[in-house]
Amino acid sequence: MNHKKLLFSLLTTAGLITGFNANAQFGSLLQKAKDKAAQKASDAFDKKTSSSSTSSSSSSGAPKGNKIIINTGFDFVPGDTVLFTEDFSAVPVGSSTKAFKTNGAATVVSVGGESGKWLTLADNATYKFAKQLFYPKHFTVEFDILAAADQIIDIYPVNFGFVTDNSVRDYISSGGAYVTLKYYNDDEVSINSEFLSKYLNSTFDLTTFTNRKMHVSLVVDGDRMVVYLDQTKLADTMAFMPTTAKNLYISAPMQYKNGSKVLVSNFKVMGFKKV
């Protein structure tokens, strides 16, 4: 009887130990599964957080591939005192204007699609005001240029600026302090001063002004000259000696091709009242 009890006790103990081992192994496997699931969840959360952070960082920065637009404004201020104006409104179409003198022809025309009347610039001709105009130290000049052409490269070129005399005996291909519109090069403009031996090159898309008027604005203040083409400032530079006399001139192209033509109008010279 004692042997049977002992055997039963041993078998019971062995079963309990086996059960404990099985439970321990099952618990270990269960814990591993839980740990693995937790790790996957943690990894997924980290990935999502990282993606969200990257997206937020990208959206908060400057957009890639977008061109920065720089707005320089238009700071031109015309004078407040009229010194000279001319829009040829009183001149019959086909007649010559008496407001300008030239070594060529000064015929006034109308242009289809453009309002007002225009002075046609004959090739190899220079134009100046018929009456001597005495400029103050500080003044502004404005006028419109219209390049009529099948293509802008048919015009070679247009010069305008200031020289010391008001004579039109000869054609001025370049002189004094002047601006050259190099239509034949599409987008090249030069601002020069023979008074100071200064020659500046700039770019301005002239092709967009084929058969469309372009407004010119000039400011002269003592020895400085500021040049604007259609509200774009191309130069603000010293161009004159302190005692340089000034007379506005416009020189027509040396050569036209394929029936092209340059016309000008809406002249306005303004001074400033003394403060």
C-alpha cells in the first residue's frame, strides 16, 4: 500500500512538473508573439511619424522648381513744369512737322491699330527740336517709339540721347550721352557716354515690341542720366560733365529691310519747380 502511494505521488509530481514546463514553454512562446506584434506596431508607428514629419518639412519649405519673381517697381517721377510737348495732332497726315528739324524728311502719318499721329524716321536721318530748348539742371523726357516690321531684326539700329549742339547738318550714328536700341540683335541695348568714355551693355527683349509702341522715359539730374524702357530701368549712371550743354536728338536706323519703319510720337519734356 505504501509502495502504491509512493508511486502515485511520484507520477503526480512528474505530471505537475511536465505541466509546469509546458505552461512555461507556452508562456514563453506567447510572450515572444506579443513582443513581436508590439515591435511591428512600433515600427509602423515610427514609419508613419517619419513620413508625416518629412511631408510637413517639405510643405513648410519653399516649393521646389518655382522661379522667384523679383519686382523692381517703377520709380520714374516726371517733372511738374512743361517745357515742350508734341503729339503731331495739329499736323495733317502726309505733311511735315515744324516742331522738328532734320537732315532727312519729317513726315507725319497715322498708323492702323495705334491712336494719334506719328513722325516717320527716314533712314540715315537725325532729328532735333526746331527751336533751341534750354534745359534746367533737373528734367525728364518721355516719348513713344513704334517699330513697324515683319521681324524686328530688319531694323538697324535706333539711337537717341543728348549732344552739345542743336545742328542737324550731319547724321549722328552715335554721339554724346545716348541709348542704342539694337533691334537687329533682338534684345541688346547699350547706354553710352562719349563725354565720359563710358559704355554699358544691357538686355531688354525688343522683339515683344514689334508693331507695338514702347514708352521711353529719361531723367537727367546734373551729371546723371536714368534710362527706362517701358517702365524697366536699364541704367542710372553718370553721363555728363558738370558743364555739358544738352540737346535731345533721335537718329533713325542706318538701314531698313523688308519695308520696316520706325516712328515716334507723344514727346513731353518736363522740368521741376524750385523748392
